[in-house]
Amino acid sequence: MNRLNNFAREKPEHSSMTTVSILGRLRMLEHVEILGNIGKELDGILYNLVDILSDDTRQSEINITSNDGEISKWLEQTFSSKQQRSITATGRFESIKAIIQASSFVNALQRQLRQHTKERLDVIFDLPADINKLNLWSFNIMEYSDPISLTLLLVFDAHDIISRYRIDIDVLKNFGRALTEGYTKFRPAYHNDYHGADVLQTTHCLLIKSSLLNVFAQIEITALLFAAAIHDYEHPGVNNNYLVKTRSDLALIYNDSSVLENHHSSSIFKLLRDKRFNIWSNMTIEEYRTFRSLVISLVLATDMANHASLVERMSTYFFFKETNGSTTVTDSKTLLQTLLHAADISNAAKPWPVYIQSAEKIMEEFFMQGDLEKIHYDDSKSTFDRESTDIAQLQIGFISHIVCPTFDVLSKVLQVDSLENNAKLISPKTTSTFPWQYDLQLNLETWRQIAKEGDIQQVWLQRKPLKLNFQYLETYVEKAKNYLKKRSQQEVLLNRLPSV
């Protein structure tokens, strides 16, 4: 009891130390009979302690080096922004590392308290027998029908969102159908209901396997997962640059600023005005105000023009300092945005069989836009010409300059449990904390092998619509595996050499 009184007398100067102090008090109360009370109070404690910085979207650019000038130009124009925005900080953490370590205790408590209701849902819905794969990094949503409704139901239930906000199951089903209709409205090759479900599942996967789960308040987790599900609602299959350049109605409505992202969020909240689809009808006015603000900020952050700025901010905030073992300041909103952005571009960080299916679809969507550009653009050639674009160089540029930096910085802050027993690791001496590390290496090296030795004409079976030659590509997957294995063995030998 004296130790608890000592905690009460302490007056930490920073919010991070306040958090550690309170979580320390929770450690003192670790008894079975009071777990329920801790669980009830936890969200309120964290909600009050986790201060959020407003967006710091300073001018950020990325430097691209690619053998293809057109690909370099596309990457620079699409994934960087030169817009200046103000910074309004409302609170800061001194050490996110301390928060993560302290919250791991609470995370364990909540896992004991959380009651998953899969058995109840199995009775109501005809769920696939292998739906437990939903928690795996290697999960392939393309193997399932009605992906939006399936992932919405299971992910929301896994995070206790359905019971927490008293969501009517029939309304949730109605919303799932309406969301699916919006995603398939324009029949995009890639940005459809499967993409929405995939981003939701990937975001869920990152959350449940990270020690950051309890850094966020319940309303933040709910907003993040909802934003993941709806972030590309009514996507027309073309990008912002195309909409602006063609002076589309959407570009005029949103003044050329994050056109698609503004439309996605605006349209979904219009849908929620209909009580048949309003799954959040039982939120309080204050909860809904906070929720709506978070969802809008998260969806707007998925504009790929924010990529360079977001990665820069995460790099600044989360790189561990050598002195004192602490990190620089951060805010929960930036981390939420980074999680969603990473999930949005995560296909290239998935196992090859999952990745290559998505790669085929997104490249076909690019080429469909290129076909339209040939019709509507008079002053320049199309960005994505299906007859001349080097697919290998396009994938190399995207993975190396966009996906890898995002997951590199994310790896510095996520203390992720091993998502799967990765038997394919290339060396017994080498362990991978993060499931995407090997997959990123393999996917990137496969395209490098193709660019170096392959026949680009054999990469596809047909150009319109694009059909990749999966059998031909698989031979280079094996070459890439062998290359990575040899490189790993060489690294092991070098590490065994005595230092001079």
C-alpha cells in the first residue's frame, strides 16, 4: 500500500511518465478478483493520457533513382507533396518506448478479459471453416466470397466493437452490402471490395500482433478499423492526378485537393445518415464527433501524395536514440495514419502468391487509366502505357522506394509477435521479427532477377486485359530464393570470421 501512495505523490512532468506511473499502479493490483475492474477502467485511463498531435505535413519529397524515367516521374508525383500545412501540437510523449513497454502489461490483462464470440457467430452465419486464418499475415482474401461483410463482422467482433457500441447485426449486414455496392459501383480492377477487405484484415493483423494495441483508446481503434474498411469507397479506378487533369466533377467539388479521399469519406458519412445503414447510431454525440474526426483524418492521410511526409514524420518521431534508450516525441494520430497507410500498400509485403494476384489487378487498373489518358490527354503521352511500360521496373521502383521505407520505419515502432512460424527463413542463424521482411526481400529480388535475366515479353500472357504468366514468374521466384539463401550463408560466414 505504501508503494501505491508513493505513486500517488509522484508528479511526472510529461504525459509519458504519467502513463508509466498509472500503469505501475495497475501492476500493483494484479489480482484475479479485480481484473474486471481494471478492464473497465483501462480505456478511460489511456484515452485521457494519450495526447494527439495534429498533422505535421511539412513539405516532403522523395528522391527516386530508376532505370525508367517515366516510372521515376510517376513515383515522385504520386507519393510526395509540396503543400505546406500548419503544425498545432496539443500534447506530446517523451518516450513512446516506455509507453509500449508499460502497456504490454495492460495488453496481457485485456487479452484475459476479452471474450471472443466466434461460436455465437458461427450459429448466425455460415462462416468458412478455416476463417481462423484471418489473423495470419499470409491470409488471402481473394479465396473468399462476400469479402467486405465477412471481414467487417469478424474483425469488428474480435475487437469488441459490435458489443461495445451495441451494433445491430442486421444493420451491420445492411451496411456491409451497401459498402460492397459502393466498392463495385465503377467496377475497378483493383480498388474494389476485395481491396477494402484486404486493408481491413491487414490493419487488424497489425493491431492484434503489436504491443501498441493498448496505446490507443477504443474509439481510436474503432475509427482505424472503420477507416480501413471504407477508405476507397466508390473508387472510380483512376487516380487523383487523372481527375484533376481532366477537370472532373469530383476535382471541381474538392478543389483539386485529395479528391478521391475527400469523396470516400464524405460519401460514407452520407450513407450513414440512413438509419438502415447507420451502425453507429448508439454512439454518444461526443463519441461520434471524435470518431468522425478521426475517420476523416485517417482517410485523407491515405492520399499517396502524403507518403513522403508521413514516412519522414515517423522516422523523426520513432527512431530510437542511442542516449538514454529513448525515442523522440510522437503522437497517436501519426501512428494510426502510418498503420493504415502501410496496410493500404501492403500487398508487396505479402507472400508471393498473395502479392502477385494483387499486382496483376493494380497494374491492369493502371493500364485502364492509361487507355483513358490516350483519349483525353493531348499534351503528353499516358503515364501507364500497356504497350510500353516495363512491368518489372515499375514493381522494383514501387517496392524499393515506397513499400520498403514504409515498413522499415513501421518496424522500428511495432513490437510485433511472430505472426507465423516462418519456416522459409533463409538461415537458422537469422530470425525475422516481422513477417513482411522476408516477403519484401523475395518479391523485390524476384523482379530484379527478371529485369536482369528475364524476357519481359514472357512476363504476361496477354496485355488487354493484363494477364501475367504466373508459371514463368515462378521460375524467377525460385531463383530469387536461391540468391537470398546464398547471400544469407555468406553473411553467416562473414559473421564467424574473427575481428581484426
